Amino acid sequence: MTREAERHEGPDGRAVLLAAGLADLAVSTASSALGAVRGLLRRSDTAELATEAERELTARGRLALDRYATAPPAHLEILARRALARRAADDV
């Protein structure tokens, strides 16, 4: 085993390796994103793309708020409505 491998054994060594791996991933992701942005800026329909992206982000935001901001209906209320619907169906 080399001295380099011995230095990265144990929890501290793993933490260093994880941090280095995350940093490398962040740099490569940022590089890819920058390349994509450069490609988008070269397009002739950037205004349309921006408008479409705004619409999509607004829709996603609305969905996220609907998902997390509104409280689900009360469980007992749902059961009561089902019972009333069953009774109404039985009475017919």
C-alpha cells in the first residue's frame, strides 16, 4: 500500500475524498451548464425560449405551491362525504 493510499484511510480520509469528489462534480456540472448557456445565447429564437421557460417555471411554481401550501381535506370529512354518497345511492 502506498503512502498516498494510507493517508486516505479512515473517516477523515473518506471525508476528504467525498469533498474532493463533490467539488469535482460541481466544477464539471458548472462547466456543462456554461456550455449550454453559450449555446442558447447563439440561437436566434432566444426571446421565444425565454418566454417559454418563464411559462414553464410559473407552471412548476404553481404546482409546487399547490402541493405544499394547501392542506389536504380532513380524513373524517372525506369519510363522511363517502357515507352520505352511499346512503343517497342506497335510497334511490
